[in-house]
Amino acid sequence: MLNNRVDPETDITIIEGIVSDSLEPASTYENVHSKVIIDATKLVPADPRSGKPLEGSPIEECPAWRRGEEDAPGISESLLKQISELEDVEDCLLLRNSMLVVTVDIEGRPDPRTGMQWPNEDDAKAQREKISQLRKSIWQLDSKNELRWLFVTDNDMNLHGEGAMRRLLWQLTSRFAVERDFIVENGRIFWDATTPIPSVEGPTPVRRWPAITMHDPETLDAIERFDLPPWPDNLVM
């Protein structure tokens, strides 16, 4: 749906200043964050973008693929190879022909077992610069704007391993704030889901980052006594 029915120019709405959960660490301010609405519905005849709206209704320009009249464009194998060979790209996975996930190594990021309580301005600045440069490099390679969704996340997961999609969905939502990590430009969407490093000096603040809730070691030892298959690598921190 996101690949075939979402035009970033017309199908994205951001609502700012919405009440958030007090336990949401990714939001820039406690109890306040932004929401993104992604419209992936079919265009009905009355929609001005349908190409055949009701008589007297306005007509809006719309790509033929968004109207369902042709396949959505996507990137080539050669472009995917170029992106995978960029210096800062650890790994990449094409989810759909216009949706790419890239993993990167962020120095100084919070450890999942300990979190990070205090700002580290140097590492936070280096993270922002690295992510920004990577986005610009990939967009520059994609001169035809055929890559409409670009997700970036940490390399602490195996994109090709068992449980990857479940882990990826968790990372894309739990490490992400709309007001800080979501960019729409030139018909393309950039989604930064790297673990944020606490900072107060950047364009938007990053609050303290909590540790992942871990099972009690005694509980894990008790489970290991059973003859069970090994945990999928993407379900282990």
C-alpha cells in the first residue's frame, strides 16, 4: 500500500503539538509530540486527483501510478548497488521497489542495556551530520526521484535474519519522532530511526534515552533448561 498508493506530495499530513504518552522517550518534549497521517487509500471518483471528478469539481495533477493506472516506479538494481557501496552504509534491504531500509553504525549511541541519562553533544552532533550527509548522498544518486521511501536505522539488527520485519517495525516506530526524524522533500520521504543520542544543543532536543526492559536472568536460565530452538538473532539485544 505505501509503495503503490502514497504520493509524498499529497498524501502526508503532519499534526503538531499532540498529547503523547508520558513514557514515550522519543518525543522531543514530555507529553507532547507530532503525529504523521499517511493516506494510502484508493482514489474515489469524487477526488480531484482521480482524473474524472464530478462535473464542476476542480482537477488536481496526480501521477498515473497513484490513480492505479500503472505500476509505481522503483529503483534499478544498479542504483541499489551504488547505494550499498556508500561508505556509511552497513547494509540495505529493498522492501518494495521504491522503499529502502539502510543500516548505519552510529558511534556513541545509547546501549540498549544501560540507556543514556545525560547529553553527549559531540556524539549527537556527529550523528546528525552523518545521517544528513547519508540522506543527501542517496538522494543525489537517485536523480530520477524513484526512491520515495528511505528508512535509516541502526546496524544492531540483521536485515536479512529471522524476525527482521518484526524487529524493523519496532525500531522504525520506537526510535523515531515525527518533528525531528521525518523529512518530506521533492516527492520523497526520509525516516530516521537511529537511536537518538541525548542532546540539548541541536535543532530539536533529545531527552534521556531509557534502557530496554530486560528479563530477569533467573527467568532466562529457567527457560534455557527446556529443549527450545535458539532465539532469532533479531529478538536478542
